Amino acid sequence: HYEGLIRPIWFVFSGMGSQWPEMGSNLMKIPIISDSIQRSHSILQNKGLDLLDIITTSNKNIFDNILYSFVGITAIQIALVDFLKVLNIIPDGYIGHSVGELGCAYIDGCLTAEETILAAYYRGLASKEAELIPGYMAAIALEAYILPPSPIPVTKPLSYLSDDGQLQQAPFSFKLKQTVVMLMPCLNTRLSHSHKVTLHHFNTNSEEYSLIFTSSATAALKVVAETFDWTGQDEIEKTKDNYEQPKEITHNADIDENNECVEIRENESLNVGKPVYDGSPGVFAYLQDNHTSVLGMRELAANKCKQTHCISHNDIFQELNTKPEQENSIDIDTYSGNSLFVYPAQCNFSGVKYPLEWISQTQNGALNKYINKNSGVLSSKRTKWFCMLDAASFVSTNRLDLSSIKPDFVCVSFYKIFGYPTGLGALLVKNSSSDVLKKCYFGGGTVLIALSSERYHVPRPTLSDRFEDGTLPFLSILALRHGFDTLKQLCGSMEDIAMHTFSLAQSLFLNLISLHHSNGAPAVVLYTDTDYQNIDTQGGIVNFNLLRANGEYVGFVEVIITFYITAHNMLVLNMANLYDIQLRTGCFCNTGACQRHLGLSSQDLKHQFQAGHVCGDERDLIDGKPTGSVRVSFGYMSTKEDVDRVFLMITTCFLEEPVINKLPDWWPSHVEMYRNKFYNSLKPPAKMVNLHKNYENSNYITFDSSENKREKVSNVEHKRTNHTQLQEETSATNAMRLTHIFLYPVKSCGALSVSSWSIGPRGLLYDREWMITTPAGVSLTQKQDTKLCLIKPNIRVDEDQLCLDFPVSKERSEVSLCQSKVCGDRVQGYDCGDEVAQWLSDALCRDGLRLIRQQDGDTRAVKADKKTNPGPGTVKKPALSLSNQAQFLLVNDCSIDWLKKQLEDSAEYSQFCMSYCQLRPSNGTVPPLLCSTIRPPPHPKVVQFASLADSNLLARFRCNLAVQGKKPFEENEWTNIQIGEVRFQSEGMCTRCQMVCIDQSTGEKTREPLHTIAASFQGKMRFGMYFSHRNETHTSNITSHLEDCKIVIQVKMWDSLPLKLLVQSLNRKLA
């Protein structure tokens, strides 16, 4: 009985059997319903039916006539819909059966009232006149053009249940007459309506443009590249006809321009100004800042056209900013086919909007001079130019008005407009340019006739019908109308969306450009081509990289913490998840713009590739240079709060305080360069932030961030630390000792703590030797299911068994160590059988799980760290179990203690403890993590911090070895260690992800400690060190003990040879 609950309204349209005598008598008393039925009555009168008599007569046998049932039910349903609409009762959904489906079609708007009642009439007439078995029904799909004039004999097997419950089949037949069949082109009508709605959105119509639905904007680009006629032979023939027309000669004379009679030979043609076609194709030109898909067009064009030209960002402005000198009137010696220029309306990297005036300039031949100049041969050759506009990024937040600009081809993606549906794009073709697309391939639905016995086919006359091969994604196409309607209801016009997204991008840009570290070094590198003052030249995109105070780049993998799937299905874990931000990183499939803005040469890109970087991977820095950047794209649902969160994340995690706000030195020259480029198309902005005036008067600008937005969230300043600034928080007399040994027999499951353990060729014996896989064969981790940490393993070495326990499981699962059955490709392993697989599926409530054990012969090896192992070397890499990086992960207890102190000192912890524990100590100290005075039920935030107690915090880092060092983070400098007689070599630092935010005792997710780690080390989320076993002796009998073992440390020394420290460990008894 909750009054605030709004229940959905559904209309249910019934089928046959819902009729009864006089069912319309009382309804006719309602004027709106009466008017609706009168209209249906008038329509059916032409068919010889009296609808009023059908629905008001008291004759009990009236509906024995099935035709009367169809029209009677449908007329009532139409009238009820009309009545409810007047009452403004709008359903959230509707469902219909049998004849009720016509009612659904009517309320949905795909059929008019007249079409609906006529459809009911013809369906009822067909049912009445067909020779049907009483009580039986068959639904058969037939196309109109396959119906012959004679009746169709239809024989179908009828399935039914016999008295004993067995499924039986019996044939039955009937005849279907074409004269009583009305096939409604309902789907085709709605698809046609989607065409009209889409064209209307771009302010054009079917007379100007044809719309071809494709699977994506990329597919639209590919269609043009595959079918474009580079030779232009058809156009040449037309040109010849225009230039060569035999003159009608009388008495072998004609009149010249001076009205004098001149002699002309009989049958002579007039060849004034005729271009000579040299038989060669045109050229393919594209802007450097194009999407990668346009580079794919280049490869197709290179096989057909004469040349391909990549026009740089600066060259295109220099060429097209100068008004061409009447290109069409220049005397042309040679004509060379058709040429195509492709450029984006908006760059998806920087968000710059390129002038749309370039379209007409290109079509008028403005690029002829540039092409001839850069072809290496001086020529007066001219080509006919076509222009293709890549509008995929532009139309997502801007209005494309095809009534004012006339590109020959336009590609769009509806996913970028609505976020749904995926897999649907479109190619818009100017009808006057459609002849230049010569399509050879044809698929289903694109021809009128095709013969298999000989090479003969006739394509469909309509352009879209010829190019839309196979079955269209009609459900997605039908959804477009709803998408455009919803967009209009939510946002108004596309102009409103453009202004909204531009304002958000402008706000973020103006905040970021002023950020400097405490030493005055810039904190952000912004990749921009504009000054963010004019909506006509800048879209809702901000692209940047972050810098540390020492000038080093922050890799984009460290910036983001959201779960992002790239084109290669690689998981990128990054920082923004802590702030509910979704960003994209990399080059965004725009290598040209990325290369230009990052200042990389082609040789640099090849070097990065040789170093292992490929498109879409996590290699964010190579030799200190970025391989990509961070992009913030704003949409119609973005808000000012999103801008604030992005800015808060950057200032909190990546800046050294106190923050200095000032304009960079390069800004004035950048603004001048921008205005010179866009001089022709630049209009005074409707609203401008007086950034330049502030710069002239003072070297500082003040934004809302001057109050430091972090202080609004936190009343305690975060510590800015690095590894050289950390203070020792443990006693200098503490000796180094091994405190814990953990192994994780099943990858991503619970830990097994031991006092001593054997070391094998892959690390700790049985460590991460098993993994749980999904039905797709992919390893399941806590990132997908946090309950994995509740599966507690135990190794019974004497019994050769792995035992698994789960809190809610009644039985323990036991797995033999010697199961066989090969499974998997990349990781060779054995399937552990159906019994344990079922146990895991029941425990985790996931179907299809399997337990896989790594095969002895599997060749996985430690992944070398580039910083610790710069060269390939000749040393064989250590074998690796199913762990991610190396054989061992080591954590320093002092570092854990330091992190705990940071958490206790955080303002967020203090705030929640004060609010919910109601503890306000007079000395101002923060209460301990486990506060005995907390009253149930505690606030979730307090539970979160309480879960970060000593042992729980250590468990989150899932280390193999825990040592008690002398000071925090000294382990980061260790290159080699020796524990007892076992020697280890460093494999680099461990970069953390959200796994440390999972409470290993409960499986609950928290925000900490990753947020504090990132904030403390300027976004570097590194904690713990990887090591590999380097012992020269046989490893199978080596045991590491907590008691009576030595730790030998070899550390990095920057000014001398490595220093060896020999420390005797303290005796320690296990609790």
C-alpha cells in the first residue's frame, strides 16, 4: 500500500471468444465511442456490412459468422483506444492475441483506424471462405507476389495430443483464395517510416538523399570504398555528349561571332574547350585526423585509384582557407576520373569541428591544385571531386543540417546518438551522386531476379534496396523512431544538446588548463585545436594526459579504474571507478590525430610497436613517452557533477599541493594560431569566458576550484608522499623477519596460511595450481564474483587431496590431485571432474563452472619487468603457475602499518566515526579502527573501515610472503633477497587493482584502501613486490620456515656498488 508507487499500465487486446450479443449497445451511449464506431461502420458499409447491427443486435447466433466476430471485436477495440486517449490514459505497454494484434498495431500507430478495421474484415473474410476444419487454425506466411490467381491447395501436418498424452501428427488441407487475402505491408511501412524519421532528423528528405542502413559507420565507409567508381567513364561519356554535338549546316556555312559567314566542313564537330580523358582514375584524399576506418578505405582505394594522399591538419587549412580562383572556369587539358575526399565533421580525438564549408569547396575543385602540386608532376589535370563526411562523432551531440550543406556521402552511427541500438549505422547518399557507386555484389533481397544457370540478374531500382543485402536488423531500425522521440522529450533540440555538452567540456577545460603543481610545473597536457570559446569549432570532448611534478607522464592506465573492454577484449582496470567516472583511454582509433597531438613521429610509432605496444593494449608509456591519452566525452545525460568528479579525482590523486592556478606560457600563441586557422568560419561565440583578459592583467586565473574542492569533501589534507619522503614509523632496533607464508591453491580463492612449505619449480608448491573456469573457458576471478574468497582450500599432502570449504555448503568437496582430461588451449590443464564442478556451481550459484588444474608440461613463464629486466638476455625465465605476473608476491608489514595509519588519518574515516560511533575525543585523535562502542547497526562506511583492521588489511593484498622490515616501502629498492637458504630475485613492483577493495573475510566490496594508495602516490597504485625463485640447488626439498631463518637483502645503491645486509631473524611462535 505504498502511496508513492506508480504501477505500470498495460492494455490487453483479446482475441476470438471475447465477443457477445449486444456488446456495443451500452458503449454507444458514450459520444466518443459512438463517433469511433460510426466511422468504422461507414468504412464497412462499402463492403456490404452493417457494423451497428452486428454489435447491437440481440440475435444470439450473430457471431456464428466468424467475419462478424472479427470486425465486431476490432471495432470495439478501436473505439476503446480512442476513448482512453481522450482521457489521457497512456499505456506503458500493450499485448494482443489473434485479432487483438490488430488493436496493438492501432495503438502503436503503425496502422490507421481505417487500415485496422479493413484488416479485420479481410482476415475474417479469408477465414470464412477458406475450407477449414472446424476448430483448427494454421498461420502461414505468404508474400503477395507469390500468390497465383488460382486457389492454393495447402497441406500441412497437424500436431495434436492423443487421449493417452502422446504427440501425434495428421495431415489436413484447405484452399486459400487470393481474392480474400489482404497482405498488409506493416513491417515495410514501419521501416519506411523509420527512413523518413531519420532523414527528417538530418533535415532532408528522400528526394535529396537516400538512406542505406548498415551495421555501423565503419560499414558505411567500407561500402563507399568498395563501390566508388574512380574512373568516371560514365561521366566522360556525358561530357563528350555535351561537347560534341554535330551542327546542322546549311549551304556549308555558319555565322561566327562577328555575324560573318564562315566555311565549315560537312559532318565536322565543334570541339571548343573539350577535356581529354586520359583513361586514368582519380585520387583518394583524406585528412590525417580521420578515424582508422578511413585508413581502411585507403587500402581498398589504393588498388583502384591512381594516388592516395594524406592531407595534414595544417595543410588542409592552408589550402582551403584560400578562396579558389573559379576552378570550374580554368582551361583543362586533361580529365582524370572521379576523386574522393573524406574528412570528419568532428575529430573524435580532440573534439575540434572542421568547417563544413569544405564540402562545397572540395566539390568545386579546391583540392586540384594541391593534388597536382604534391603528385610530383606539374600538370593541368583536373578531376571531378566528391566529398564524404564522417559524421559519426559529430551527430552524437550536434545537428547535421543537410538542407544547408550537401556532402555526397555521410556515415553515421546510431549507437553514438542514443547509446542504443548497437550494430546499426547508416550511409546517406546524395541522389545526384548515387550513380558513382557501382555495386557488383548482391545478396538476398537486393535483386528483382537472379539466375544460377547463367550470369544474369536485375538489381532493384531503389538505391537502398540494392545496397541493403540480407535480412535487416529491423527491430533496431524500428526502435529509431522511439529513440528520436525520447531524445526530443528529454533534451529538446540537438542545438540544446550541443550547447549543454559544449558548456560542460568548456568548464572542465578551463579548470584543467590552469592546474600546476606546487613547484609551478604543469599538471596537465591538453590536446586541443581550439580555445574552447566557440561552439561552432569545438565539441563536447576534452583530451589530456597528466604530468607529475618532476615532468614525468602519468600513464593512462594509472588514471582510470573503471572496467573497460577494448576492441580486443582486454580488461583495463583504472582509477575512475572510485569516483563513479567512465573515461576512455588510448588513441581512440584515430592514430593520425593521436600522433599529431602527442608529437610522435612515424618512427616513434614503429618503435613503440616493436617494443610490444599494439592498438588497444595497456602499454601506456614506452621510454617515458605516452602511447595514448585520456578522453572525457560528454553526452546529453552528463551533468556538472560529472565535471566536478573528474576535477576532484585529478586534484586529489595527481597534484602536489599547494596547487597553483595559472595559464601556461603557450596559451596566447595557441589562441592566435587557432583564430588564424578558423578565420573564415569563426563566428562570435554566444558566451565567452574572458580568459585572455585575465591572462593580460595577471598571470593567474581564479576558478571555483580556488577554494579547493577537495576541502569540501575532506577537511583533512591528504599526505603527499613518495618513496624518498616516507618517514620511518617503526623502531630502528626492529630486526627483519619473515612473518607469514600464504599460498592460494585455487586462483582467486581463499588463502592457506602455513608456517613452513616446500618450494617447487613454479613457486610455493601447489600455489595457484588450480583455477575455476566459466562455460566460456575463461578463468573466474574475484573481479567477477567476490564470493570466491569465501572458498577456503586445504591441502592434504599425505592423502593427495585438495579440500574446498564454503560457508553455506553442507558438504566438503575433495579433489584428487591426479585427475586427468585435457582442457583448455592457452593454459594446458586437467579437468577435475563433474563432482567438484557441480559443487562449485552450487556454492557460487553459477552454472557451468569447472575446476582446472595446471598441467605439468605447461610452459607459462614469469613475465619480465621492463625496468628490472631491460634486455632479452639469455637466462631462461622461471616457470609460472596460474598467477598473473611472478612466482611470489612480497609485502612489508611496515608498509601495511603505514597504510593503516593513512586510513585512520583520513577525513572520511574521521567523519563517519564521529557521526555514527558518536565518539568525540577531546584530544582530537581518531578512534581506533575496531571501536568497541559502535552501536548496531553501524553505518556501512564504518563497517568498511572496520574491515581494514590489521590481519584483514594484509589479507586484501593476497601476498605469498610477509616480512617485518625496518621502514615502509624499503622493499621497493630490493633487487635480491635470501630467506634461509632460498634466494629470490625481484621482478618489479605490483600494480594494484580493485581486488584489494574486496574484504577477503566477507566478500564485500569497499572503496578503500585503493583510493588512499592512489591519492598518496599521485595515482601510482603500486604496493608490494614480485619475486622469483633463483636457487641453484634442487628445489623440491627446500622448505621456508618462519622460525630460525635468515633474511639477506640486496638493495639498489645509486652512488656505489650494491650493499648486502645480513639480518638474523627473531624467533617467533605462531599464534
